[in-house]
Amino acid sequence: MSNFYLTLLTFIPLAGALLVALLPDKRALIRAGGLGFAFATLAATVALALQYDRAAGGLQFIEQRDWIPALHIQYFLGADGLSLLLLLLTCIVTPFALLALGERSTKFNVTLILLLQTTLLGTFTALNFIHWFLYYELSLVPAFFLIRMGGSAKATAAATQMFIYTLLGGFAMLLGFLAIHQATGTFNLIDLAKLAHENKLGHALSAAFHWKWISLLVFGGIFLGLAVKVPVVPFHTWLPDAYTEAPAPVSMLLTGLLSKMGVYGLLRLLLPLFPGLMFHLQKPLLAFALVTIIFGAFAALGQRDLKRIVAYSSINHLGYCLLGIFAIAAAGHASVTLGDRAAAMNGVLLQIFNHGLTAAAIFCFIGFIETRSGGLRGLNDFGGLRTLAPVLTGLMGISLFSSLGLPGLNGFVGEFLIFKGSFALTPGAAALAAIGLFITALFLLTMIQRVFTGPLNPRWASFPDLSLAERATVAPAIALMFAVGICPQLLITLFNQTVLNLLP
Amino acid sequence: MPLPWIILFAPLLSAALIILFTQRYKNLSALISIAAVLVSLAASVGVFLAPEMQPATAQLPWLDFSSLGVNFRIPIGFTLDGMSKAMLIVVTAIGALIHIYSWGYMADDEGKSRYFAGLSLFMFSMLGIVFANNFLMMFIFWELVGVSSYILIGHWFYRKAPSFAANKAFICNRIGDFGFMLGILLVWVATKSVDFETIKTTLPTLTANPAFLPFATVAVVCIFCGTIGKSAQFPLHVWLPDAMEGPTPVSALIHAATMVAAGVYMLARVYFIVETSAAAMEVIAVIGTITALGAALMATQQNDIKRVLAYSTLSQLGYMVMAVGVASPNGAMFHLFTHAFFKALLFLGAGSVIMACHHEQDIWRMGGLWKKQPITLITFLAGTLALMGIYGFSGFYSKDAILIAASEHHPVLYYCGLAAAFLTAFYMTRLFVVVFFGKARTEAAGHAHEVSIVMWLPLVLLAIPAVVAGYPEIIHRFLPTPAHEHSMVPYIASGMGLAGILFGVVLYWGRAKDPIYIPLLANKFYFDEIYALIVWNTQDLLARISGFVDRWIIDTAIVRCLASGTYGAGFILRFLQFGNLQLYALLFGGGVVALFYFILFFK
């Protein structure tokens, strides 16, 4: 059963990157080329999602070939509902960011963004740790150059910080997987999950290393690697600087997609391989989730820079994903809790998609504001902009309300399902985490009030409303927010069956 | 298409049409919105007159995981019982009148299109609450009502006060919703369902177990948090007076007649859950009583006509909540029903006074309006007497139903209720006398004249139910009322009311300024100040702490230490790289010698 669908999909943006690099240096041409490939990838992904047999679920479009036989490394790709969800998100946010790039569509930037997309698509389809890790780490290279696009010293420092943090986390993860390979002789994630499911992985590890705590060490290494990427507080300090110093379209990619690699890793690597350890470590893990949620929310409340507010708010929102995943792990596998675990897992997957979409949209709007204000983006630099820019206010308002979880928009469904599930599984943690929902409302409403309402700040006598091109850039995202919010079942059917496989 | 769908979706369609297409055509937008609400009204009357209308004829699955083999379905469905039908009539009838009134009141407003879109969105959300047949649907529309209220309070967003008031309202509601959501989740965990009918059937088996009682108490108190937020009960009442920054018709519809009553409606809807915990009902009764009395006290010292009415709304909502707490949900719904009409009437009357005095809201800058606004005067009087609970007006019947229930429950609640009744008569007399009688105290008040027909006609149409809605023959068509027993309570309550009127007339007749000043009441018990001090400062502090932790402790202490540790190690190791070949050779040789030494002598 060999086909090339996923490989082809992964290499469409790569081909795009090569082509764009060879194009003559004309902005419009480069922009059109980049967008053309991005939309082609989107079309291919949508076709794949439609082709996917939802009723059957499980991994499909599998490609499995020997790659480095000496080390038992296979080229092994496949996609289930989770992968498809992230492929879709990647293919939606990438053209969105390319559109938002506007004037900055240089050959260098567009090429990098397409390269980044390839690494993302690769990460979300690879089922062998080695090339999963290859893509995962390769994504840092374009990300690094994109963050320091502006070229300021601060941007370079932020990019370096991001690079080193993530790289160190990656090393910890690599060491963990080398130990697993030593013990089991395979890097195949599906085989390893099967071993773990039969309770053999831990035994294999302790037998190979003659040390019973080795599993914990390996788990810790992999967790650290993913925790930096998500990020989990206190491994988050690279994030606010990176999101703030990067130009808005790059922040869209960072928050919309790169942070999802971490959550994806938790679901694809950590939860299937260490369900037992995650069950035993539920208290500290839930504590990590709570700290991430509550700290993120309060820190966002304390910021005075629009981008930093949204950066911390992203930490908070991803904290809900952690809450859902760790609550599921804490529940074990009693069949009575199946409904709640399924609800929480569905919620986590929805939240991954919703946060990617909404946070990207909000960064896009902040980018629009920055281009009008000459880079100014302090919370108190504006005031009353709604008078001059009603469309900007209305559309950004919708995105912010989506972020604070208003029913009818996308954010609500995921968060509510996470809370529904985790409240039944771990009531205390969920109740505490709900404080985050309230704080989120507080800082997002404050943002609307300071920036858009109240008397017009006289310094912005002219503040043009969104142009037609800008409206077209954000319109699909806004439409999707409504679509998912009103009819979540549309998205849920894509991964509903996969949810059962993801539950430990 | 079945009527309930039409009732619910006509306003949504109107809101969507206005936002997407007719923003530029203000009058067209207004007409679309008015037409939508009239359609909803007509369909509601149709539903009301069709006695055999089956509830939940159509259900739309919203979330459905049943393909996973788990019981998880959440539909959008309809409840059609006596209570929801009565609520439908209240919401659509008052809604329709207020839409029409708004045509006049907002005639010159720049943002007329957004205003009517907001009203339509509100109607949709409110009707969703009325129809909800499960907790999740109620919660969804509950939040939507909150956001439409937010939009409408902030209608004049370019002014400072409304933009703050809108935020305050949404945030207070969100605090309440936080509890409400936990309450819903608790009930969901216990009964495995959010559907009201299913919960009703599973609950008896749970309550048979005494260990369930504390759980039920926590759940009911959490659910009640939703009411505290939405119906502005103590201690979250602070948002409602500020919400008066919105246009007056909005205050009438949302912040007096319908939305704020949603909290009471919700409690009555899930009363079968509420009554499982006596302790939680005590909490509800006490919170309601505190609100009823406290708000009445604050109302006596307010000078803004709309704020007086806002505090009176708080106080009346307190009565309704108290009624639920003393096991009289019927009394609560009865008062909700009559209050909706007379309070909407009072607000619209206030609106016409405000317009006549060129947007003046201070009652001490009005006066002598009785000659100039006779229709407003008479209709306002009807509303005032109904609010005071004077015999023959609707408020009399419903307020007495609550007071009777309270008197049977606990004397303290009853006395507090009576005191609030006295205060109500007093502050409304103050308001009425100062606004309509005496000399015109400003130029604007001197030149006032009656408002146009689109504005006074709704007043007249609302005055009728304000008088008659409580009559037993009429209310029985809409709602079940508490059994009428022979009681002394109505006489005592009427006595309190008359005393309040007398006191008010003596104190305020012919005055040009307030003869009494009680700082504690005028400053609303300093709640806003205390909250500002506690809530905002604490949050600010927490925010600062987290910022500090990030910047200094994690970043500097841990990360920088690690980083400088690495650099330090590199720095020390660098000294080993001299770049001197001879020295390297010497060290190499030394190493070889050492190695041999160890191998040979340490076997």
C-alpha cells in the first residue's frame, strides 16, 4: 500500500520555495508565486481531507519504505484526523501570513515561509521519530531568519534566544529517543505506541539500562523538548520576545503553527508512549497546566504592548490544551469516563485549530495597526479608533471576542469541551483553570476599550480604515470563526474517530 | 416552518441583513429591525394561542459524538410551556413597542443602523434564552445576551463613560457566568445530561441519597452565580446603574424589562434543581433581600432620573430573587411579568422627559413638566403607582404574592420586604414630585413639550398592561399564580406604600433642592470605590507580580545564570587553548607518561 500523496504534499511548498528563489526579483511576481504555491498546497490538503475515510478513522495515506536499514529507520508517513487538522491549519495560516506580508514580500521572506511550511507539513505527517525530528528542528532555521527580518538588535537577540531554547529542548528529546532506540531497536512511533500500550516500553527501558528510573528520565527529556515549544510555563520566556520582535506576519506563523508542533508532539509522542507515567505524574503535570493558564492570563493583564498581551494570551490559551491532555492522562482508561475523555480530546483538537486561526488573525490586525501607526503599538498609545476605522474595529473585535470564548464564534466550543471533559475528570484543576477565562475577558475588553472606544486620541487625526485588500486578507479567517462556532460538527467529523485512538 | 423557528430567527436575519448590507441606509435598517420584531410578535401570539403546540418538535443537533459510542448530544431545541409562552409575549410585545419608540428616540443618531442591528441581535439572544430546553443552549444565549448588552451600552462609544460602563457590565456578567458554567458542569457530571426534561427525571433518584445534598447545594449556588451576574444582584449589582449610559430605550428593554429578568427566569426554569437544596435557597433568599432593601436605600439619594429607575430595577429584581428563595417561583415569575411592563413604561417615560429637556437627566434641573407633557405625566403616574404596589395597579398583586410568601418563610425577610416597599413609594414620590411639579428649574425644562406620536403611543400601550397585567382574570391566562389566601399582608404593605407617598410628598413638595443628604446612600455604600480599591488593585498587583517573575526571576536568575554558567565554563576552558605548539606537545607527552603510569602501576 504505497502512494506518494503525503510526500507530494510536503514537497509542493518546497518546490514553490525553489521556484520563487529562481524568479526575477519583482515583488508582485514573487508574491503571486508564493501565494500560488500556498493555495495549491491548501487545495491539495482539502482534497486529501475529503478523500480521508472519516468513518474508518485511523492512519491513512500510509507510505512506508526502508530509508536507513542499518539503523532500522524507515521513511514512514501517514495521516489521521489529528494530522489532517494540523495540515489544514498549516495550509490556512500560511497563505494568510503571506497575504499579510504585503510590502515585505521579498524573495528571501517568501522562500523562507514556504520552507517553513514544508517543515511543518513534514512534522505533521512523519511517523518515524528520526525524520519527524529532522523536520521539527529544521523549522527553526526559517523561523530564526524570519524573526530577525526587521534586523534590529533586539529582533536578532529574540531570534537567537528562541533558537537556543528550542534547540536545547530538542537535544533533551533526542537523547530520550536514543535511549528508547537502544532499548527497543526502533524509532517507529506507531510500533512504540503499541509497545507502550502493552506495557512493555517501560520494562524494555529499565531492562536495557539496568535502572528503574530511566523511563522517568527519558520522559522528562521528551517533555522538556515539547514544553519549550508549546510553551509550558516556566519554559516560556523566549516566547514574548520572539512574538513581539518578529514582524506581525511572522508572529502569525509562530503562534498559529509553530506552537502547535509542541501540542502535536504531546499528543503524538508523549501521550501514546508514556500513558502510565503521565497517569502517575498527573499532579505535577496538571500543576504545569494550571500555572501556564493562570500565569499566562495574569501576565497578559500586566502588559502594555499589544503584541505582548496577545503573546501571553497565547500561552494562556495553549494552557487549556495542556489541561485537557493532562486531565485525560489523569483519568486512566476506565470506560465510564470515555464520554468525558472524548469530550476533552475533541476540545483539545478544536482548541488547537481555533487558537491557531484566531491568534493569527489578531496578530494580523495588530500588524495593520502597526503599519498605520508607524510601529507604535502601546496599549495607551491609541484611543477612540473606532470613530475612524469602524471596519477594523468590528473585525478585530470579532477576533478578540472569539479569543475570549464567545459562543457563536470558534473559541467557545473548544474551551467549553475541554472544561466539560476535564471538569468531570479532575474537577479541582478545571475549576481553578476557569479563572483564566475571566481574566482573558478582562484584558481583551480592556484592549478594545483603550484602543478603539472612548474619545478619539487627537494624535490619530488620520487613521485609515482597512483597505479592500486588507479586508480580503482577513475575511476568510473571520468567516471560518463563524463557521466553526456555529457548526463545530463540520470540523469534529474530521477527527472524531481519531479521538478514540488518541485516548490512552 | 414551525413558528418557534420564525420567532427565534427573524431577529437574527434582521441583524445579519443590517450588518452586511444596509449599514448606510439608516431608516431602512430601522424598518427591517422593526419588521423583524413584529414578525416575532405575531408568531409569538400564534404560539400563545395554539394550546396544543408540541414542545421540541424540531431539534437541531449542535454537538454530537454519538458515533463514538458515547452519550454526548447537545441539541438546539425548544421549550414551549406556559412559562416560556408568557415570556415570549413579554419579550416580543415590549420589544416591539421599544423598537417603535426607538424610531423616534434615535431619529437623529448617526449610528442608527448599528443601534437597530444591536437591538435585533439582542432579541435573538433573549428569545434563545426563553426557548432553551437545555443548559448549554441557555448558556450560549446567556453569553450572547451579555454581548448584545455590551454593544448597546457602548452605543455612544466615543464618550468615555459608556465605553467604561460597557466593559464593566460585560466583566461583571463574566464573573457570574464563571460560576454559572461550573454549576452547569456540576449538574452535568451528576445527572449525565444538560437537558432539562432528562435532568428532571434523573434527579429524584439522586436526591434520595443524603450524601448528594452538599453537592446539590454547591451546584445550586454556582448556578445562582449566573443570576447574580445577569440580574445584577448584590454583590455584582454595580454594573446595572452604570449601564444607564446606553440609550434610554435600551435601558428600558434590556436593563429593566427583559435581560436582567433572565436570571430570575432561569432560576424559575430550573426550580426543580434549586429546590433540592434548602441551604442554597436560604442563600438565594438572603441575597435577594439584601439587594431589594439595599438598592431601595441607594435609590432615595440619586439625582439622575435613569439611575433612580435603575436602582429601583435592582430592588425589584431583588424581590423576584427573594421569591425564588422563599419557594415561590410562581410569585417571582408573576412579578417579573408585571414589572416588565411598568418598568419599561417608566423608562420610556423617563426617555420622553429626558428628550423634552434636551438630554437633561438630573431631576433637579427639571420640574413643572405636568402642564407640558400631559400624556407622559399620566402614563408615568400609572407606572409609578404600579411600581409602588398601590391597589388596583399590577404591581400590587405581584408584590403581595411575594410578600405573602416571605411572611410565611421568615419574619426578617418579610420586614425587609416591607421596608423596601416603603422606600419604593418614597423614592418614586420624590422622583415624580420633583420632575413633574414645582417650578421649571432650568430653561430647557421651561420650554419642554410633549414628544411625537411614535414615542407617546408606546407609552399609552404600555400603560394598559401596567395597570391591568396583575388582575387575576388576566394573569391566569399567562402564568400560574400563588394560591390566593386571606392574609393581612396586602393591607400592611399598602399601608407602608401610602406612608411612603405621604412622607415623600411632605418632604419634597415645592423644593428646589434636596433637603436631605446622606453621603453613604448618595455614594451607593461606596461599592464602586471599594471594588476599585480591592478588585482592580489586586489584579494589577498580580499582573505586576507575574511580569516581575517573568522578567527577573525566571529570565534573569535561572536562564541568565545557566547562560552565564555556560559562558563561564567556556571562558575557563579557553585558557587551555594557548595556541603554543610546543606547550601542546609537552602536555601531550605528559599525558602519555601519566597514562602509562596509571596502566602499569594501578592494575
